Amino acid sequence: MTIRLRTLFFIALAALIIWFLYLERAILTPFILAAIFAYIFNPVVNFFTHKIKLPRTLSISIIYIVLIGAIVFLGVFFTRRIFEESSELSRFVPQAIKGAKSQINTLPDFLRPTALDGLASLQKSRVFTPAYWVTLFPQAISRLLSFFLFLVAGFYFLKQGNNIFDKILNLIPRDLRIDTEIMLRRMNMVFARYLRGQVFLIIFVSVALFIPLSILGVKFALILAIFSGFAEIVPIFGPIFAGTVAALVALISGTANFPVTPIQGAIIVAAIYFVVRMLEDYFVIPHVMGKVTDLHPLIILFAVIAGGHLWGILGLVLAVPIAGAIKILLNFSLDRINRTHLANKKAPGKQ
């Protein structure tokens, strides 16, 4: 009875903490981003610390210097072109919608309504306006105080992450500590592999699409490639939407480097996105992420929609690993209940 009361106490305490964190979710953004940052770069810090034998503080400082330098360099190199392309595209779309309708009229009847709906959505969308790209950056970066908190929290998580984990374990009763440690390490693996895999996929997709789109001469190739890379954050819907937008842009503006019609250009762009997606599914994802969460597609879809509704962009990023962690918790709890049940059934026989 005592064990049950203690278990109920911890469940109630966990529910209370989750409820409090949900109420204060607005101020948690820099800390969550710092935790994600620590998950991604912790292996790099461990490499400097254990292989090269550098102090952990120095290793983290080196990573900070390299990252800040890379951000400044990429900002100088890409920002001007991104804002120029987004500004041009925001002016271009309303004018091009009218011309695109004549191209759509040459499509087969069964494709025409879908294409018209896509054009209407693109006309209403703010995806390619400069203001939209500014809002893509989390508040932890756009506001000086939040950015400072992000840097400090990220440094602390990287330096003291293992100690935090051990302190959490020390709060768990001894009879539950081993099982809890196993469960938490499994959850940690899910979060770490998923987040690192997502970063790699964003970079891979952006580069893999920018090269053929540039060769083909599709207008706004850079901004389309970056947008498509970040669309990977949203499973299922993200890549489909990004491919549709790129095909519509090719249909509206045509291609500059090859003598093909706008419709042919749109089909080629769609084929490029399909090939990149196949490369992801069959070669990149199995090796980079594997079956990290092993969730049914419907569960992933529900998790993404719910995460986006509750927490915006961060919810979209964290929805799948959180769903995977919940699955681990449920499986672990059911397994413990079954083991306890079997032990209780065997106990009378031993007596």
C-alpha cells in the first residue's frame, strides 16, 4: 500500500510540474532551445574532452566561438540574398498568379482544380515575405535577453548535463532507481538521435535541393531550398507542402537555364523533390536516425498537429520525440505491471 501511495505521489507531482511548465511555456523557450542545443552538440564536447583531452569548459568555449563565427559568416553571405529573393517573390506572386491560370488551363481536367486551389493558397500565404522569415527565428534569438539566457543555459547544460541526470536519479527511491535509469536513458537516446538527425536532414535537404534547382534555373532557388529543409521538421505534411510550393513557383516563373515549358519545369521540380525524398527514406534516415521512435504514421500525424497547436514551432520540433518518450514510458510501465503480476501469481506456489 505504501509503494502505491508513493507511486501516486510521484505521478501527481509529475502532473503538477507538467501543468506548471505548460502555463509558463512562454518563458521556457530559451531553456528548451538550450537543451536541444546541448543534445545536438554534446557528442562534439565529449570528443574534445575524452579524445583530445581538453578541459570541458574550454571545449564548450571552442564550440561557441566556431558557431558564432559560422553564424556571422553565413549571415553576411546569405542574408542579403534571402531577403532580396523573399522581397522579390512577395512582389512577384500576385502578378504571376494571373499568368499562371493560363498555364493551368492546359492541364488535364482532373489536375486543374487542385492546381487552382494551390495557387489561391499561395496568393494568400505569407510564407515568402521578409516578415515571415524573421518570425521563423525563435524568441530566444530575436530578443537579446532570451538569447543571453539561451547561451548561458546551453553552456550549463553542456557542462553539467551528466550531473543533472545523476541528481534526478538520486531523487528516485532506490527500489525504482535502476528501472528509472534504464527508462530515462532510452528516452535520452530517442531525443538525442532524433534532434541530431533533424539537423542533419535540414542541411542535407537544403543542399540536395539547392544544387539541382540552381542548375535548372528555378527562380528563388536558395530560399526554396532553405524553406524545404526546415519543412522537414513537420513529418509527412512538410515535405509535401514544400514540393508543392516549389513546383508552383516553377510553373509560375518557368526555368531559366533549359528550354522547357513552365509545366515541364514544374514536373521536373516535382521529380527532383521526389528523388530527394526517396534518398532520405532509403539511405539517409535509416543510417542517421534509424527507427528512433518506431511510431505509427497516424500517431506521428496526431502528435505533430497537437504539438503545433500547443506550442507552435517548438511543438512541431519536439512532438515526435515526446511521443516516442511517452511510448517508452507506457511500454516500461506495462512491462513492470506484468512482471509484478507474474511475481504475485508465483508467490503462493513458492509458499
